[in-house]
Amino acid sequence: MPASRSARQRKASAEAGPLAAVRIDVSRDDSFAYTISCTQCEVPRPGTGTRAWSTRRRGEGNGYMAAMDRWILHLTSRHPGAEAPCLTYLPEAQARLQERRDSRGQEPAG
């Protein structure tokens, strides 16, 4: 039996750690949409000030993994001393990022 939306949200929140605010909504196509926001970082919002840094990925394919990868990379770049259970997956997140860059023909960062 698939996990409920609230169970998935609790699991994602626990994995993302204390700096994250996780929300899972139902998209128009009835798939889950994962939003992970940073409780400390703000980014400019044109014409209206700022908003919390966030990533949103639809649940089709593996939206959870895509959102969590982006969160992991945000944590390591902006909050290097932060602790979160998801950071154990940093090597896998970096490998998936490199695969995406390779498939697009982009040069590696660094």
C-alpha cells in the first residue's frame, strides 16, 4: 500500500533536517509535488521583495529524489556546517548532477 501524503511529508521533513520546511501538494494531474524551502535563505522576488529559497519538483518520475538532490546541494553550498540525514546521500546527488550536466554537454563546475 503506498504511503499517504502526510506520511511522505513526515519522512521527507525528517530526512531534510531542521533547516528545511517541506510541503507536499497534489498537482493537477494527481501526482505529488514536493517543495523544500530553506528557513534561513531568502532570494529576490521581482517587484515584491524576497522569498524563501525553495525547490519544487513534481512527483512524476522521481520528483522526491530531484527535490532532495537540489536541497542537499543547497545545504552543502550555503550551510556547510549543517547536519541533516539526507547529507549521507551527497555522493549520489553529486553523481546525478554530473550525469545531467554530461547529458546536456555542460562543463563541470569548479
